[in-house]
Amino acid sequence: MTEHELPAGKVDPTVPSVARMYDYFLGGKDNFSADREAAEHIIRISLETGSDIREIARANRGFLIRAVEEAAKAGVRQFLDIGTGLPTQNNVHQVAHRIIPDAKVVYTDNDPIVLVHARALLADNPDTVIVEGDTRDPKAILDAAAAHLDFSEPVAVLVVAVFHFLADDEEVARIVQTLREPLASGSYLIISHGYIEENEGIPARLAEAQDVYRQTSSGAMTWRDRDTVRGYFDGLELLEPGVVPVQDWRNDEQYIPASLDKGGVLGGVARVP
């Protein structure tokens, strides 16, 4: 990526972005040297603690694909992907359109580079748009999405690998509740979240990873336990197998990297009754 490609006045390439770091983990090229340096630091930490953040990122992406497929096969024709990140292969609209060709998809993000790339990618796709939005202001996201989606009909809302960048537990709970309020019966809530096992605490290397993420534009990285993540779905019809490591959610693949046994990301999908 070069300087002339930057949205004027909106991007500081010396500050790592979690969206561009995630792009790097997935093998993408839309990142700066600061992003790559921070991402390599996280990769080293993950390998030294027996996992691999690149495998975790790929497993999380696989969960997103399977969850979108599940919702589309159930007849959901509208999708809202919050904190979408940089476009890659098998984006939500591509997965949904393989099953429902005229499905409507709204992406939201507040990273200027994500917005520029996504708008270019989606310029010729009338059923798919991206709007600027901050996860911390879910009401504004819903208002913007309502210009494109009909919330009186089922909508699948995705918040995939986003909430662990918010440090305040009460804020995350408030955001989830706000996002759930307008959802009609038959809607889906799809969440994935970085986790640690109950009572495990945060060892020194994970604390070091937190320090890396504090230097990013998001400024935080907070692991939460299974009970906390499961609580986001209280009152909804949680699909089997419940809230589990993303690689275990309805995954028929023969090969799952052993490093994923060390933890990483939990995922769950629930239906609004």
C-alpha cells in the first residue's frame, strides 16, 4: 500500500490497525510496515505460547463462512456485518449470494482504508453496501443500516472478532442488547470473541500481547471466558453445538491444526424466537 492510496487526512500509517493486522494474519497485502511489525510481534507471542494467531484467524474466518451459510439456508435474506475489516475471500455477501443471489448485505466499519477498499469492491453490487460506523455506537449503526435493510423481517447480525477490542464488559453487554432490540423473529445473532479458560488468568505473554494491542488504533485487547460470551445469547435459541471454539462450530474439515487446541476464539450462533 502506498501513500497516495490513503484517504486524505484520515490515516496515520505509523499507528497499527487491528483490521490491517488481521489482513496480514490472513496473508493479505493491504497493510503498512507498522501493521506488519505489530502483527509479527503477535505471531511470535502466539507461537511461543503454543498457538498460532494465523491459524486462529483462518479458523475464525471459517466460522464466519459456516455461520452465514447456516443463516442463509434457514431463509435469512438480510445480513449486517459489524466491524467487517478489510475485504478478503469469502466475504459475507459472497457466501450469502451463493445461496440467496439477491440477499442484501450491509457492512460497517470505521477504518478509512476498509471503507475505501470495500466501496471500490462493491461499486457494481446494488445489493451490498458499506456504511461508516463505530461499534461503540450501535444505535447509529442500526439507523444507517435501516436505509438498506428491513428490520421487520429477519436479519443476521454478525459481530465477528470485534468485541475483544472493547475493554469494558458493561459496554459490550450494552452494545449486544442494543443490537438485539430491533431483531424480528427468525433473525440470527452471530458472535465470535477471543477467550481464555475460566480461572486461567492472563499469563505474562498474553499481557505482552495486550501491550501490543494498546499501541493500535483500537487501544485494547480483552479476553473473556465462555460464560461471559455465552451470556450474550441469553434468551435466544442457541444453535448446537453452542458457544465453542470456532474451529469446532459445525466444521466437517478433516484437518484442524493442533495449535488451535490451545484456545483462541469462541463462536456462537443464535436465532431470535
